[in-house]
Amino acid sequence: MGNGAPLPSNETQRLAEVARFCTVDSEQDEVFDKIVAMTSAYFNVPITLISIVEEHRQWFRARVGLEATQTPREVSFCAYTTLDNLMLEVLDATLDPRFKDNALVTGAPHICYYAGAPLITADGFTLGTLCIIDRVPRAPMSERDAAMLKNFAELVMMHIGGVRSRNFVDQPTGLFNRQRFEEDIRQALQLNGACQIYAVDVISPAFLNDIVKALGYSFAAELIQAIKSRLQTLLPQDCLLYKISPTRFGFILNDGQPAAQICARILYHFKHPVQCQGIPIPMQVGIGVLPLLESEEPGRDWLRLVISAADEARDRQLGWSLYEPQFDAAQRRALMLLSSLPEAIDADTQFSLVYQPKINLSSGCSDCVEALLRWHHPLLGSISPAEFIPLAEKTALMPAIGLWVLNAIVQQAIAWKARGVCLRIAMNITVSDLENAGFVDAMLHEIRIHDLDPEDFELEFTESMLITKPEEVIRQLQRVRQRGIEVAVDDFGTGYSNWAYLKELPANTVKLDQSLISGLSTNQNDKHLVRTLIGLAKGLGYCVVAEGVENQETLDLLIQWGCSQAQGYLIARPMSPAALEDWIEQGRYTALVKP
Ligand code: C2E
Ligand code: MG
Ligand code: MG
């Protein structure tokens, strides 16, 4: 067996065409089956194949008379047709030096006669052949028969093209889909050397999901249809609209067309809600624009880049935004952090906890500390939890982080208890810790088996955690409160602080957000607000903690207004357990409270 047919000079592009036209081992197809049956009958041969020649193998899109579904490329007769796009006829393979030692000739299926007509794309690439095989030698084909085999091969090619176009259509809207969008971008670059691609985010995926849940799938489909119709009227003539994801459309324009003008027109018309079955649905449009040049790296993920620009435009309410490389840098960093997290959770050398004390403003004592997570990444150095926790929250990694922190505070509590240090440890939690009973079960179990006091633990959660599954979150918080664990609402006064909700929450502490506290010594409005918040929260029986206290003036105001506790750099920065013990021993912080 030799090395088979030499490679054609355009092999790289040819393989790319094969990948585009013939999705690997696609399902059985009745039309292809009929064509091979007809060809076999017409030529009266035992074997007929539609063979697709890939890098290392040929596989059969349809076949009669052969068991095998593929063979290595090195024994492929059909591979020879890719060299010159011409039909190959071998009258007696046992006499042909190219094939006489071929395993398909010397062994099953014992090919003797072979004729293959190439399957050629419009761009002139041969994907494979329609071939007929006999086990005995034959005389050369007549011109009429050769034309017939070519005709059958053309039929195959037409059907391959048809299947491919069907794969390019987004069924509900009838628009071309993402695959076709990418294909057309490539073509626009080849033809014009440059182009601009646009992604239009019309509504958020979460909003579409809510619509499906509230009004049903067919309403959502009709809404998308209505959005499509409005968008189509706003595009320049001859510009195709594509549907590139459930909530996004795309289009391509020539380089030089004014992006600002086109975006302004779309944004203006989408200020009005879209009507669907008489119901006005408000749109949240963000448009991303990515200019491309012919010199673009072919592997670059254009779609991801333009979509990130559209997301940015919508999230920051910019209307539209040109792709900027820093979005990509941010995404790459996010990806790198997320992919390093599993190792960080397991390694036990990258994560650590620091502790920041809170002081009691009436007694001047410190009997409670907040545990704050630190991550030392082996390459990137120290990463703030404010950066990696929100990323991890979007993945399934968050519960493991919660359990890591839980285990670490339990170990710390055991160590402090053994040394007679009495400190309550507050832990920050996220919604994934309370979405089901797992975390609370683990916490209660740890406290029980180590014979620790539940009152020596506190959980800090933020109100944003109540957005998705409020009932379950509240149920889990109630369980911990019932066992005597303290519960604090963190970052209160930001977001949508809701007093009606607060009453329902099984919390006993409210932590006023540092953004309110940092403005206290200068901002008159913050003064009124914080004073009122302290009064209201204390009136409802909460312990009120001010976080982010950085100067004495602020601390004095808080004492004057009856705030219960304070935490911040003025008092102490987050520190290691050993540093914290020294700090407590020195006891200098009491001077801050008692003039
Ligand atoms: P947070 O729970 O509101 O924590 C307070 C943050 O403010 C901490 O930042 C703390 O170091 C910082 N801080 C304390 N005093 C001052 C001050 O006087 N001035 C200023 N400017 N900042 C002060 P850190 O440690 O970077 O944590 C940021 C956020 O990350 C935390 O906000 C919390 O939401 C989250 N986080 C930290 N550790 C964990 C953890 O173990 N689990 C979870 N789920 N989240 C955590
Ligand atoms: Mg906190
Ligand atoms: Mg906070």
C-alpha cells in the first residue's frame, strides 16, 4: 500500500470547504440514497459511493454494496480527483501501478474497475466523488455514460448545496443565521477588503425568558418577528439582516458607511416599544460595531467581539459602541481567572482569609470580625474578591468557594476557641449559598460536630440575592436564624433597599454601605440619609453597622446618631489572624470611641 494520492496545492482551502459543506457524518439522506441506487442501476455496478475526502480519511455520504462507512485517505481512489477536478477512470486496478498494491484492491472489496466524477463546488474545490466500482475489469466508458456520471455527480452537488442553505436559516424568523453571517463576513472581506459588522442586542436574554414564562413561546416568537420587521425597515437598501442568537440580530455594511448615523436611526426608532398582540413591549437596544480589514487573522472570533461591544452598549446604556480592544482584554482576563479558579479551590495555598474587626460604638470593644477572602494567583498575583466573586457567581464554581470559606472560618473558630479568643466571625455569602439547603446543612453540621457556638457566626448577604429566588433564600436564612446564627444585610442603602422587604427578612443587623459613609463628612444629603437610616433601622430593632469608616469626623457623627457598630480603615484594615490577635491585645481602638 502506498501513500495514496499526492495533496492538491489548494488542500488547506479545500479542507475548509469540505468542513463547511459536509458536516461530519450527517444523518442518512433519502435523496443521496436514491441517487446512489439510480447510479448503481444505470451502470450495473455492485458498488456506488458518494465519497467525501477529508484530511485523513474518506467517508461515504451514501453508499450501496459496501459495508464500510469510511476508509483511510491513503487507500482512497477518489482522492486523485481532488488534484485536477477531473473524472478518474481505472479500467483494471490490478494492472495499474498506482493501485495494484492498494488494500482495497488486494483485499475486500476487491476493486478492479473504478470511475469517479468529482463533486465540485462553485468555487472550484473538489469535495470528493460520486464513484462506481466493479470487481471485474471493464472497457472505457462511452462519452454518453461519462456525461451521465457527471450529471449524477452534479445532482449530488446540488443537493449538498441545498442541505447547506437549509442549515443556514434561522427557522422561526426565516433570516440567515449565525453560520451564514460568519460565512458572508468572510466573503465580504475577500471581495471588498474591508467591512463593518454590527450586532444589535434588542432585549436581554433574561427578559426574553421572562416573556416566554409569562406570555408563552408563541408570543415571544411573534415579538421577535415584530422586532425583525422594524429592524429591516431601518437598514440601508440591499443590506441583509441575520439572526445571530435568540435576542440578537446582525448585519454587514461596506467599510466607509457612517456607523453613527445608522446606529442613531435604529436607536431612535427603538425608543418606542414594539407592539405585539396589542401589548407594547419596551426595548433595551445596544448596538456593537466592529470594523474589519482583509488583513484580519482568520481565526479571530469576530462574533464574540462584536457581541461584547453590543452588550457593553446595552449594559452601560451607551446606545451603540465601537468594539474596543480593552473589552477583549477584560474578557480574556475573566476567562483566565475562571479557568484558574478550580485549581485555586483545590490547591489550598492560593486562597486565604483576612479578618477585619467591627467595633461596638457604645462599649468600644471589638467582639466581631468579618472574614474577607484573598486570592493569590500564581501568575497574576493578588486578585480582589470584588473582581473574582462576581465572575464566579456566574458559574457553577461559586458553591465550592462558599464551602472553602466555610471550612476556613470553622478551622479559625476552633483555633480561637482553643486559645480563649472570643470573636464572632462574619462570612460573606452569595445567592448560590442559599439557593438550596446544601450550604446551610453543611454549616450547621460543622458547628455541631466541632461543638462550636452558633452565635459565634454571622452571615452577611446583600439584598440583590433576593432577586432570583427570594422564597428559598429567606427560608434558608430563617433556618440559620432559628439556630442562633446572626444574619446581616450587607451594603444596605444601595440598590433597591426596600423597607417592606426588610421587615420580612430574618436579619438582625443592617450594614450601611460604604458609599454612603464615605460622603458623610462632606455631603449634606448623605448626612440626612444616614442619620434617617440609622434611626429607622434602630427603630425596627436592628443592630446598625457603618462600613468604610475612614476618618474620626465620620466616626464621631455615627456615635452621635446612635449607630451601633463601625468598621473601616480608621479602625483597622483587614489582617491575618495573628495580626488581628495582636491588634486586639493592644486595645488601642477603644480610644477612638471614648474621647
Ligand atoms: P463587603 O462584604 O462589603 O466587604 C467590605 C469591603 O470593603 C472589603 O473589600 C474591605 O476590605 C473593604 N473596606 C473595609 N473598610 C474599608 C474602608 O474604610 N474604606 C474602603 N475603601 N474599603 C474598606 P474586599 O475585601 O476587597 O471585598 C470586596 C467584596 O468582595 C466584599 O464586600 C464582598 O462582597 C466580597 N467578598 C469578600 N470576601 C468574600 C467571601 O469570602 N465570600 C463572598 N461570597 N464574597 C466575599
Ligand atoms: Mg461584607
Ligand atoms: Mg459591604
